[in-house]
Amino acid sequence: MSSTALLNQLPSVFNKGASGSLRCIIQFVTHEATYVTIDGEQCTVTIGTAPTADLVVTISDQNLTELLKGKLNPAMGLMLRKLKADGDLDLGMRLTSLFNFSKL
């Protein structure tokens, strides 16, 4: 399954109760730019580049697939330079509580 197809499934594995009043945009820079918008208990995925983003994750398609499937630890990915994160890194650390990646 492609990384874009996995990102498109994020709303179905979104933990609404964990988001509270969180409002943010997470931009994924892969072969096809895609961003995730979280607005309270709503999560949407949009193909393209967001006008502004709270967190920008630059990552290869293969590494994104491994990250979303739980095979790549986000902190280890940063240390090994398999991904680059700019912006709200605390938001990046919250992703595992906001999404149940094991269901992808």
C-alpha cells in the first residue's frame, strides 16, 4: 500500500478522545505532498501543500510507510536522519496517542 493511501486512512484510526481541543495541521512532504488537519474531534487528509503547518515532516515514502506501520520509531527516525521534522516537535511526539497506527 502506498504512503498516500496510508495517510488517507488516518481519519479512520483517529483517536477522537485524545485530541481534546487540539487544532493543528501536519504537513507530510513525500513524493505527493499531503497534509492532515486536526480540529478537535475531526481529522481530515488533503493532497497538496497547506498554506501554513504546525509540523512539517519530510520523509521518503518507504520510511513513512514504516513509520505508520510502527516499524520505525519517530525518535530513532530523527536520529538516523530517516525523517526531518520542523515546527512543533511536541505535536510530533503526540501522534502515537492521536492515531491507532496498529489498525493501518
